[in-house]
Amino acid sequence: MMQLEDALNLLAKILELKEVNNIQQMVFVESWNGKTYQEIAQKTGYDRDYIKDVGCRLWQSISNHLELKVTKSNFKAVLRQYELETLSSNNDNLNKTCEKLCINGSLTDINSQFLVGRNREVIQLKKWILLDKIRLITIVGMGGIGKTALANKLAEVIKEQFDFIFAASLLQYSQFKDLLSEFITFTSKIDKNTIVQDFNDTHLIDKTLKIMASNRCLLIFDNLESILCREQISGNYQKNQTNYNYFFKRILETKHQSHLIITSRENIADLKRQNTKSSSVRSLFLSGLSCSEADKILEEQGLSSSLSLVTKYSGNPFFLETAATTIKSLFSGDIEAFLAQDILIYGEIYHLLEDTVNRLSPVEKTVMHYLATNGKSQKLDSIIKNISPQVSRRELIESLESLVRRSLITVKQGEILPQPLLAEYITLSE
């Protein structure tokens, strides 16, 4: 049976590039759950006639795209039938589709990774690629937040728009030329040994861009942080990986019809400077899941919903999946018994946070330690006053910007807040 999340994804597909706004999505969700227009109006505080008008326009829009009569009373049945017909059509072309996909050097289908929520993010990324023609997109967020799953989900949704989809984790490629050699071999069937022997890095980039110009390619480079410097300000390449920077600039400057998605725990300094509305670069910063989305992770483990657990882990999918497994195996599914132990940071969660801190520069560690030990959010003036003169103001500003690029602090109305669980890890590690 079709679930609400599947229905929302299907809605985005049917309406193609037309982004569903918040009020339309709310009416769709509540209608899916069997609410009347009057009940929706009472719940949201809107006028009933307004809610009905939004609904009627939405059903009409779906009707126009499907060339079928769609109403509030039949839209669920229509969508389920459309899904069945689409699945049947996709199965007929499965072998052909799989030939277009390459992940870490192996031909495979991309429809394999569980993703909770992120409907808005998928719609936004789809718009950037198919409508706005953005050439390079970075998906940035701390470890475990779901960057890879989101990129794979997007590829699944838009794969029919491309001739080739090439996804690679940079953890698997120690040298730049190995990665591009893999891409060229996959798309042009040139023997990989020939490429390695006869092509230098410049030739590899030129050949890659020619392929990207003559074919519609979607490239996904995962784990970019693995080629960036540790214990320095974020977003700087390791000395032997600077060709990536040149390659990314060529992608932005050269005419072609392809797109590159990068996932990383930290944004690249050079790309951040080019991330304006008039450029071909966009960055999507992932935060935690909402409580309703995160509850689905708990449901997968047979657990009940828990606002406390979701809040303590800031909606981080990996943290929640790890905790849910522990709660099920050691606490017989009792979330409150787990929380009573007051041990949120352990096992893989501990190691991920440890690695996150180990990547920081000395000044970044000083800033995070100050924020962690002082508890509540801090104003910039207070941070400058208390940390300098031991750190120059220039270094302090650079470090704060670097922590923003790492998604480890947020700035709201002049207040600077650390990522809560990371702050707790730093406090416990003293």
C-alpha cells in the first residue's frame, strides 16, 4: 500500500518542476489522512473557504498533468493506480536503466538506500538541476545527517533525465586520476589501463568535460572531506589533491549539459565564495529530521515515537538508528530506560564525534570548547571578548566561519549556538 512519503514523492514527480508550497503540502497531507476541509481549517487557523480553494487548485493541477479527473475524494485511488502503471513501465525498462548507473566502479541500480523524509530537499535539488541548470551542488552536513542517502534518492528520482549516472565515494580513490579514469572507462568504454598510461591529469579533465558536453551526465562525489586538510580551517585541499579544485572550476567555466553533486562534512572555501544566485553553484546544508520524520526510524525498529530521544540526538538519522538498535537489543524497546542511563554518546556515535573534533584547527577547538562549557548560545561580542587576546580577532572570525562551513555551529539573530551533542562530547572529554 502506498505510504504518505511515497505519495509526496509521486506528487513532486507528477507536478514536474512546479514546487509544492507549504500550504499545498499541508492540505495534501491532511487530506491523505482523511481530514475534511473544515477540520484542516480548524487545525491550522485558516479560513475554510481558503483551504478548500487551495485544495481545489491542487486537485486541478494534478488533473491537468495526468489528464484525469482528480478530486479530494478520489486522489488517493488515482495516485495508487498511477504508481502501479509507472512501476510496470519501469520494470519493462529495468535492464536498460541499470546500464546507465555506476557506483564506485560497479554497475548497479541506485534504488537501494532507505531515506526518511527529505521531500523538500529532493524537490529543491531537482529544481536546481532540471530547471535552474545548476552545474555544481554541494550537500553539506555533519556526519550521519543523511547526505549520501539524499544524493542517492535524488539520483533515483531523476535518473531518467540522464544518459549516465556516476556515483563514487572519494574514500575509494586515493588519486584524482583514478577517479576520472573510472568515469571515462564507464562512459566511453576506453580501456582503463590505456587511460592511466596515456592520459595526464589535464588530458583526463579535458576528456571528462567532452563527455559531459556530449552526454547528459550526473556525477556524485561522496565524502569530499576525505581529500580536505585535517586540523586546519575547513575547506582547504590536501597538497596532493589540488587538481580537484581545478576540475571543479573547469566544470563551472566550460559549456556542457551535465551536473556534479558533492557531499561533504565541510563546504569548500572557494565554492562558498561562488555560491550566489547568479552563479552555477548551490549549497544545501542539511539539518536534523523533524520529529515526525525521525519517528519513522524508530518505527522501523519497532519502537514508539519519542520527542525526547529525537531532540537529544538533534534528529540525526545515524545517531537515532544507532540508539534505536541499542534500545531494542539491551532495553527491550524501553526508550525511557535507555534515556535514564544518561549515556547518549557511545560506540559509533562516540567515534564519529571524536573524528569530527579531530578535524578541527586549534582555534576552532578553542571556540567549540568555550561554547560547550558556557552552555547557552553566545553573542559574537561575548565570544571575542572572552577568547581574545589569546586568539587574534582575525583568526577568531575565520574559525567561526569555518565552523559554519562544517555545520557545527548555527547563527541565529546574532546568537551563536554549537551543535548540542558535539558540545556534550567536548564537555565529557575534558
